[in-house]
Amino acid sequence: MNIFSVQQDIPGIEPVFLFDIFGFPIAASTAMIFLIILVFAVLALIVQRTFKTVPTRFQNLIEMLYEGMVDMLNEVTADKKRSEIIFPVIGSMFMYLLVANLLGLVPGISEITVGGSPLFQTPTSDFNTTFGLALGSIIVINIISIKEWGIFAFLGKFFKVKEVFQAFKEGIGKGAISLVDLFVGMLDIVGEIAKVISLSIRLFANMYAGQILMVILMGAFAYIIPGVWYGMNIFVGALQAMVFAVLVAAYYMLAIKPSEEGSDR
């Protein structure tokens, strides 16, 4: 046995299923999600009971995190009112992804097994999780866009039929150009699908690749180098959570009407 290496199996790309409940398969990533919910519930109780007028170190840390997220969101929206509206969603998404990305790095978590399979799997290393989160985000953003613009104006961004008729009334040349705009508008539908694919694959690929590289480094040399990579994984996990949340906020701002009052920063 080589004391300078730790032999582990390289995790597969497919989810690890533990058992079924009423015919629905429960994956190890789902078990981790419930663990994250429990962590947030306990954290909420601690925050509620310990917050005081004179802040403790823990309270200062929470307030710094909150202010940092608000500042980040204001940089994206350039509109404090819009930031206040979407902060509960974007902030929750960021915190969920941050904990989901980092909790799997806690020593011993991956060693808990049930029937020879790991009980917990990092949710963001399961493509089903990242795809579901991305799809849900884009669907909600489009629903908000419909509410902002109205159903006909919303569809008009993709199917510019009215503009084609008006252009042909002004001349054949303008009509031909309007057909190009019609085609480009229909391509925007592909763009919405691409947003889902881009968001989900970016997050999944980074987190899954991090797991693979960690296993390889641990198998080659169990100490110094994996320690450095462990620190890099923490940084990448936090960065990917921020990137996902910022992109969703940016897509939200693109989907709504421009603020009539301008930015209020």
C-alpha cells in the first residue's frame, strides 16, 4: 500500500440511484439536496435566535455576505428597485449553489454509503440537477417577460410578422430586409434554448471535472498537490455559483422593460 496515495473510483457521469419511492427513483444527489435543506433550516434558526443590535462575529459574517450579494446584484441590474424584487430569488439561488458546490468537499461526506453506493452526491455534479435549475430559471424569466410586455408583444419579439407587412407596404427592398429580421427573430427561440443548455452544462461540467481531477490527484499523491487543488475547488465552486446567479439576473434584465426612471444606484 502506498501511503502517499489514496485510491478511489472515478465517479461516473450518470446519477447514482439509491432507492424508489412510489416508483420515483431517488438519487444520491437528491439526498444531498435534502441535507442542504436541513443545513439551511438549522442556519435560519441560528440566525433568528442569535441576531442582536450589537452584532457578533457570526452576524457580521452573515451581514457581509448579504451586502456583498446586494452589491453584486446592483452591478448587474443598475436598478435598486429591480434588485430588491429579484434578490430573494437570486440570493437564494446563489446560496443554494454555493452550499451545494462546497458541501461535497467536506471530508467524510462522500464516504457515507448505502448498499455500497455513496449516500450523498454533489447535486451540481448531476446533470439532472443543473438542467432542472437552468430550465426552471429560463421558464420563470419568460413568464416574467410575458407579464411585463404582454403576450402579443412577447411573441412579437420572436415572430415579427407585423413588421414584415408594414415593411412591404413601404417597398420591396424594405420588405426583403424585414424577412431577414423575421428569420433572426425566430432564431431567438433557439437562443432561449441555448441559454438552458449553456447554464446547465457550464455548471455541471466544471463541478464534475473538479471531482474527476481530485480523484486523479489523490491517486497520484495524497497530500500537498491535492490540498492545493482542494482549495481551487472551493474557489471554483463559489465562482460557479456566482456566475450562474449573475447570468440568471442578466437574463432577467434582458427580458423586462427598461426602467422609465433610469438607474437608481
